[in-house]
Amino acid sequence: MAPELPQPLTVVQRNFWAPGEPAARRDHTVRIVQWNVERCYQLEGIIEELRRLEADVLALQEVDWGL
């Protein structure tokens, strides 16, 4: 049975460190944000929110601004 998917706009956190992994390595968190910008409608609001989220990695879809 597949696990239940999180609701939209839910922050999902998972700890994949091995139980014996040194604590110093566990202090590093990478924030990844995936966003469907829907042809960049409301671009200024999207940019503001993405900045607020302070992600290390952004995965954007439907980025066809100006086409």
C-alpha cells in the first residue's frame, strides 16, 4: 500500500540519517521547494513567497514568462 501524500502547502520533513551517523553531519538541513508558477501569473507574489521560504534548491515548473 502506498503512503498517503501530504496536503498541498504542507512542509514535509524527513530524517534519513543512519542511527550511528555523527551528530555534526545531522546539523545540516537542505531546504528544497517545488513550485508550479503557472506561466508566472502573480509573479511578484511568487517571488516574495520564494524569498520568504529561503530555500537552498528551487524546482520551478511552467516558467514560460513572456511566451
